[in-house]
Amino acid sequence: MLRLRLRVTVWPRKAVTLTDTPRPDCPRCDGAGGHAYDYGDPETGEYAGTEWDPCPCWDEERSWALLPLPRRTPRGGYSDEPPF
């Protein structure tokens, strides 16, 4: 079952999207949608970054664009872009 919410995205342009959310009662991720873990450089053992493993209870790629938001009007003028 989909658990939908509204979300503002910024790439490639600001838009309002309808997106899926993680299952809040998931025993694997406790509603976080996945697990983050740190990893180190194999040669030096120093911190090299953080990886994200998404939980199967959530499809983070599933979203639908609803409305592209209009760009700001430039100072002292009007935008020639049509609204929505």
C-alpha cells in the first residue's frame, strides 16, 4: 500500500511532487526507510564516506511530479514565464 505525501524538489527545477514514504511500523528500519553506515579506506582505515541501504518497505524512486513552481520575478520587472 502506498503512503503518499507532498514534497518539494529542487532538481532540475523547483516542483511539488507526490512521493511514497517508508512504512512507519517496519521492523527492519523503524520507519527511517533504510540504514546508513560508515565505511573506511581499505589501505589507511580512515573514514571514507557513508553508504545508504534503502529498506524494501519503501521505494525512494517512486514519485510523481505534480506542479512545477514558478520562478521568482526578477527585481524591477516581470517574468515572461506562464504560471503553472
